[in-house]
Amino acid sequence: MSGLARRLPARPSLEQLRKQAREHLDRLRETDAEARLSDAQHALAAEYGFTSWAALAEGLAQPPDESPDSRLGLSAAPPFYRIDTERNTIEPHAPLSPRDWDTIFALMRERAITGIATAAMTDDALAKLSKLDFVTSIDLGGARVLSDDGLQHLANMSQLERLELGGWHSPLTDCGRRRSHELRRRNRQSAAGRSGHGPRHRQNGRS
């Protein structure tokens, strides 16, 4: 499995991608007769590094000359991303090199962006993300190159309030997800104990 997502055509159109989604649906139905068009659309969007079909369609609808500081929060040059100011979330799109990820994380620090949503996350990138102690929301739905081993980096993020994993063709296993949640739970308890907010015993001999 390649670590890079597919590149969009030079002049992509929504109609062109709808045709690709229908072709992908035909392939899915060869092994799953109950596959739906929405399944194929979500899988295709993930292949292009978007978290959903809606995000892919929205990305295509934006003018190509938007600047990074525009109202829509779109980047005009690699690494490509969109900033949702209402949710204070950044949405990086593949392909992303290690240097591109460094740029994304530096931008998150600079602007105090507390959320990230991307299907392009890798184990190495998640290791770097786990060092950002202000991040409270992570959506990795559709990530196809993230492994159970990579999930263990989430154990260092006891501050997380929202975590979304999995999606169509996700390589993550239920065991990996459970282990990640358990490690985060233990770290939250440990952090609470160090800060003095852990369980307290009552006085006068009662517990």
C-alpha cells in the first residue's frame, strides 16, 4: 500500500469525480452487492486525501487563486489545507511530505488551531502531532496508511476531547482502537492525579 494519496487531475471537475465514484461502485459491488454510491464516494474522497465526499466537493468549488489568509482559510501552494475558523480546525490534503507536515504543525502552533481532520495521516505524522498539547479534536476518518502501532502515539494526548477513527477500507483494527483508548484513559487518570484533581478520600474516617 502506498503512503501517498492519489493526486487530483490537473483540472478536476465534480462531474468527472462522480463518474469515477460510479466506476468505483461497480468494482465494490463485485465483492459486496449491498455497496452504496455513498460508500464509493467516501472511499474515493479518502483516496484523494479528503475526509469526506462533501469536503472533496467543497475543495473543488473554491477558486484556484485563494490565498492562505483568505476568508476561507485555503492555501494556494503546497502543503494544501483548509482552515475551518468556526471549528478552529485545519484540514490538510494529500500528498504530504514530512516537511509538509512540519509546516502544518507549525501553522497549528502559530494560530493555536486545536483541531485537525485529515485522511492523509501517517504513523510518523501522528507521532509529531502527539507533541502538540493544545490539540483537543482529531478526526482521522478514512485514513488508509495509519496503523495500530501509530495509534499508540495518541496515548500521550490525555487532553483530547474528540477522536474519530476508522472509515471505509481503514487498516485499523478494533484491538488497536481499544488499546489506544485504554492508554489515553490511563494517562488522563495519571495527569489528574498529578494535578491534585484525582479521587479524594473524605475526612473523619470515611472513604
